[in-house]
Amino acid sequence: MTTRLVFLHGAGGFLDDRRMADDLAGVLDARLDIPHLPEEDMSFDAWAASIRTSLTAMRTGDLLVAHSFGASILLRVLAERRWEGVPEAVLLAMPNWGPEGWDVEEYAFAGRKPAVALSLHHCRDDEVVPVAHLSLNSASLPSARVTEHASGGHQFDGRVASIAADASGQRRRQGL
């Protein structure tokens, strides 16, 4: 069975995130599925609807990675219910939309924790989403595995192998 990597891009990131997604799929020897999320409508509802469609199609053994805005919307969608075929997710450079972060109520995560294992990755030199968001997110998700990279920026340049190791750990933890 070919491993499938479902990669959810960030805001305006369908093209910008493509190199990272392609590199990650290559290292994982996985077939890439990068749905084009609705950049013309940045509402939670529009992005969540597209993400729900992707999650519904996931099967055991698929890997799930989300970047930036896509990661923050995924987190809220994962908290809605238990998604079959989604045991884990790797969240990259995820903004915190709570009062201590960017304070945008529409996107803020609050309440029930997702019923999936989570990994949070962030680079100290991210100039788009400040690394301080990693501490805010890890405080609200205390069971998440947290990796803070010294460098790599918002696109995790040179950090794909570390992310791939974490993502491939999903398969080992699933017993695949």
C-alpha cells in the first residue's frame, strides 16, 4: 500500500508551500495530496469545510501535516469529533489566535482537545508566525510533542527530514 501524505497549506500557501510539501512527500516516499484550500474566502467555515472533506477521505496509514493557517483551522476541526483514519497530525508554524497571540476570535482554538496525537513544530527564525506562538499552543495542548528548530524560517528550510521523521513516526505508532 502506498503511503499518502495529506498536506494542508497555509493562507496563500498553495504555491508557496508546494516545495515543502513535495520535499516532505519525497523524503517519506509518499503520494502527495495537497488540496487547494479556498484562498478567496478566508473564513473558518470555508476552510473547515474543505478540511473536513480531506479528513473524511483519510484511511489508516495516511499521514497528515498542516502548515500555518491551515494547521490552526485543522486543530479546531480535529476537536469537533473523532475522525476515522486520523490518529495523528503534525502542525507546522501554527499561529495562536487567542488573546495572548493574534487575538482573532473566529480562528481561536478553545475548549475540547482533539482525540488525536499532535506534534507541533516551529522555527525560532520564523518571520511570519513568531516562535512565541509555539509556547502558547503547547500550553493549551500539553500532551503534544513539541519541536523547536533553531532555524528554517516559516517554510522550514533544511528541516524537512526532522518533520518527516516525526510524520513517519505516525506510521510506527499505528503499527504499520
